[in-house]
Amino acid sequence: MFIQTESGENPHILKFLPGREVYPAGPLAFASEQDAGASPLAMRLFGVDAVTAVDLGADYVAITKAETADWLHMKPAVLGAIMDHFVAGLPVMRETGTGSEEGALPLDESDPVVAEIKELIETRIKPAAAQSGGDIILRGYLDNVVYLEFQGSSFKLMGGIENMLRHYVPEVAGVADWRDALPKPGLDTPEGRAVQELLDSKINPSVAGHGGHISLIDIEGARAYIRMEGGCQGCGMANVTLKEGVEVEIQKIVPTIREVLDVTDHAGGTNPYFQS
């Protein structure tokens, strides 16, 4: 996914052009996170530090930043948020009256188990994630699995979070990244299964020694989308790992894949990198 940027007269506003339809009925402006509840894309963007306003147009996303912020540091995070949104297949706007977004996971607020999970996340897990510059968001609870959104460097805490939740809430069987529960049609293909087998048998055992993990997000035609997690997130060698390692190995077993794109939010690391 190639995202271009376009600046205008106001140095605090930058347009991001994802090369696809954004919101044909626009423009639509959101002045705060509280106003953006109907737009999963805008909500995700307000999660980026120093974003003060989001405008959605037919083919663009315009971001207004705080005057003290620097685009040099903000652009990677905004690019990652836009890429994550579109690769996950989520809608730009929720349908009126549905109360939930496409691909949303069930979360019964009246369930006492969910209440216990939420309390643990708020009182114990979020503070731990914040210490490492990350955040944890509860996205769903289905078939005794807790689905979380890992922001910044918080993915490396997954094992500890699972152990804590299973200890205090016996009903919990496991913890997973919420994006892994969303429909991914490209994975249920010969190419998708071959790449997944490669990751499971060869690549992930190798990167696990550095505390890393690589997930296959989807396959669309000649493109494979991956996400780097744990020790791989924010790593200064992410580009080398992708281009000289992962991409080469994938193309060996699936020659039809011409490009491997990284949709990781590397902004949580020390050397942010985004594959556009």
C-alpha cells in the first residue's frame, strides 16, 4: 500500500493519500476523539500522539497536529495507523444504527467475566504497558479467548498478560491479537497456507530467539502483508529482516508473490520504520 503525502499553506495540516477511496460522501471533519465515535479510522488516528483533528475526504485523510509537534516524528505513526485500518478491512464509517463496526468482536459488557477482565486491564495491565510506552485495549471476548489491541511496544507483554488473566479469571483460556480474529480471505488459499507454514516452521522459530514474532495478515494477489511483533517491532533491522530475509524466503516457496509489505506500527520502537 503506497501512501503519498501532500502539504498545503497551513504547516500544521498534512494530507495523506492512500491511493484508494476513503469517504466519497465527504469531506467530514472530526475536531476531537469524542466526535469520532462513528469512524473507526478517525478513532485510530486520534490514538496517535499530537493529532488534534481528522478530516476525511473522497480520497484523502487530512491530519491536523499540535503546534508543538513535529511531522518528522508523527508521520510514521499516522502512516501505520492508516495502513493498519485498511489492511484489517474495517469500514471508514460505521453504518448508521448498527452500533458496531464491520469485523467487530463480541464484548458483552453485562458479563461478569468481562467485567473482571476489564478491571484487571485497567488497574494492572495498562499501567505495566504504559511503562514501556505502549497501551492495551480490550477488543473482544469470544469462546474464552480475550482479544486485545496491542499498541506501541506492548505486544511483548502478551505472555505475561495471558498468565495474569488466566490466574485471576479461570474462565479465560487464552489471549490473542484482535486483528488475528478478523476475516482474512487471502489466508485460505494455497499461497496463504504455504506462507503460513513457512512462518510457523522456519521464520518464527528463528526470530523467537530475539523475542520476536511475524504474523501473516493477508494475501492480496501478488502482495503478502505481514506484521512484526515483540522484539521485531521498532527494531532498527526491520527493513533488512523484511527485504533480505522474510521476502526472499516467501518468494522461494510462492514465486507469484512479488511484494511483501510490513503493516507494523514500528513507532513504538527506537527506530520507526514503515513499508509503504
